[in-house]
Amino acid sequence: MIEIETKIDDINESEAREALNRLGAEFKGDKFYRRYIFDLGSNEGEDKFIRLRTDGNKSTITYKDRKGGTLANTEEIETGVEDFNAAAKILSAALPNLLYQESKRSLYNLEGVEISIDQWPKLPPLMEIEADSEEKVMETIKKLGIKGKAIGNIGWEKVYSMYGMDLNDFKILKF
């Protein structure tokens, strides 16, 4: 599956929530994610990794291969995992470059478009907008009318570098 999304940097969280409510977006809930990231080594312009993530109820393992700078630049393969801790032990025995990360996410759905307000340690709130086409992503940005900067479908490593930090310096990233 190809993931089509963009991140919006430097949002005003309360204005973003007001816009979502005003447009009738369905609030899907708040999540607290714990994840292990296994870097698969990337060439310039690529970002390949395996992510093991849980929200405490549902756990998944995902392969991501991000290439280029478009909104539709990420191949994503995901499946469910029964035991998060056992999966972490298995993967860490086989794969190097382990990172542990936490994040908080408020999920919304607006006319079939998935919108999240994300909070990561050491960063201001960001928004992600994911849809089945680039056009829907761009239309949703326009509808929301929020202030912020669309920064594309970039990895969190690049987001942290925008703030002068190297994500790989944080082997453990917690609130």
C-alpha cells in the first residue's frame, strides 16, 4: 500500500481542534503510542525501517520505505502483532539500530480523511493528514484553514532535524 499524507508543522493546537469541530470531523479518540524503530539503513533520499508500535490495545509491525519528497512516497506494509513485548525481543535480537519512542495522538476523521494532532517529546504539536489521494490531502488543508507549514510526507528524523536535533541521538525518547 502507498501511504499518501503530509505533516503540518507549527500548528496552533487549539485552533486546529476548533477547525476540526467546526467542520464536523468525527473525533476517534486519543492514543498514547509506544514504539520500537529498527533502522534498515537508508541511502540518500530514502528512509527504510521497521516499526513495532502499540497503543496498549492494538499492536502492529510495519515496514516503511519512504523515497522522494511527494505526498505519495511511502510504501507501507502492516500487520497485527499479538504480543508487543515478545515481538520487541525477537526483532531486537535480529535487527540493529534500535530506538524506543513515545508519542501522543488525537485522531479525527473528516469525510474519509484521517487527521491527527501529534505530540512528540521536545517538539511543538504537528498535524498529519492522510487520504487516498494527494488532491484530498490538499483540499483538507484548505478546508481546515489552519496556520502552519505543510512539510510533506517526511520522516520524524527530518522533523527533529528541522528543530536542530538528531533523532538518532535519542535511543530512548519519552515524555
